[in-house]
Amino acid sequence: MDWAEVNGVSLRYTLQGQGPLLVLIHEIGGSLESWDGVVPELSRRFHVLRYDQRGAGGSEKPRQPFGLETLVSDLDALLAALRLHSPFHLVGAAMGAAQAVMLAARRPGEVASLALLNPALEIDPARAGLMRDRARQAEEQGLRATLPITLDRSWPPDGSGARARYRARYLANDPYGFARQNEALLEVAVESLLGVLACPVLLLAGTRDAVRPPELVRRAARRIPGSRFAEVDAAHFTAAEAPAALLRHLGAFHDEVLAKAKC
């Protein structure tokens, strides 16, 4: 693990493997450990960057409000500070998927592929009140108080060690940062960018995802010319819950992308 000070904040990150650059962008409540189950395999063919977003994991916990644009600027600055050059591949989970799309729009021609896992690409206005309520509850009472409307809904208790480990990390989140990430989700409105994405795009939905059901993800896929859509037997946190299944889909997708790049 290492840290880089970029865009006014200290971010924890790790780089593993050799090959084309692959950037992993975690979900709300997650951290770079969200990808533990897939990085060993991915790093066999990619130079893998994973990091904790501001307010999460081992990164700095500032006490100033921030939104999606700030989070994307953090990643943009991290890539520059580490002198990591394009073309690069992005994998984003949930709100991390929206950040991946935004970065691709900022850097047209530099993103070689996008894999969007249970992506949060738009927010139903009817859910805005819920998002604000859980942000306030997290800040006032801590993460444990939010479990019935956050993790327990996103990944229902299943007795697995994977969920127990994820839950422990989830509860360790900084309440202020978690609240600001939830408020940032209210800004998600990247559907207008989907039709102009020029790189290969894979969208994955969890068959048991109550937060982003497959039909929502399929609808987004229809707006991206030439995109691929697939379902994984999982709830919302695919990388932590079903790493082997995720790797099969990512492997097939990246095989095709990298093969075309060599032509």
C-alpha cells in the first residue's frame, strides 16, 4: 500500500501486475479491499491500480463537502501523479461506474474499455429523500444504524465469510465521508453520456440485486451502441460476493478487447 497527495487530499492506493493499465473504482461503502477476490487474477495480465476514494478506507477523511466531479478529479489527478498513461481500462462498481463514465468523457480516446458493475448511472427522484435520510442517519448515528436500509438490502445476510468480512469493513467507514458519498450519488446523471461512449463497454447486473435490478442495467445497455450486457448470480456487491463469476465475464470481455488492440 502507498499514499499519494493529489487534488488536496491523501489517497491510499496499490499497484500490482504488469501489462496495460486497469483501474478499479469501488462503490459507496467500499474500499480498495472490495477487489481483493479479483486482483490476483487480473494482475496476471494488467497493471492494476486500485485506490480508496476520499473519505473511504485508508484515504484522508476531509470535513468539506464533495461531489461526483471532485471524486473524478481525484482519480484524474492520481493517474497524473503516478505517471500512468493511456490507454487504460476502467472497472467501476455502482457509483464507481458513473465515475468511470465521467472520466471516459473527460478523456476521450484514452479509455480502452469500460466494465460497469451494477452501475448507478441515474437516480430515481423518488429515492432522493431516502438517500438524504441515510446520509443524515449515518452522520448522526454511525454506519450500524443504517444497516437495515443499506448493506442488509444490498447484500442480504447469507452466512458467508465474504459478507462478514465486507460488513466489518463497511461498519468501519467514516460516517461523514459515507454521508457525503451518498449525497454525491444524488448528482448521478450520466445517461446523456452513454450514447457517445466510443470504447467497448460491458455492463453486468446481479440477478438478486434489489438496488440495481437487471432491467435497469439492461435499459442502460440499450443506450450504449455496441455494448454487452450480462447477468451474474449475485446481489449488489459482485466483486466481493461472486469474484469467480465476475472474473469469467471480465476475462472474456478483456480477451476480445485486447485481441482487437493488437490488430
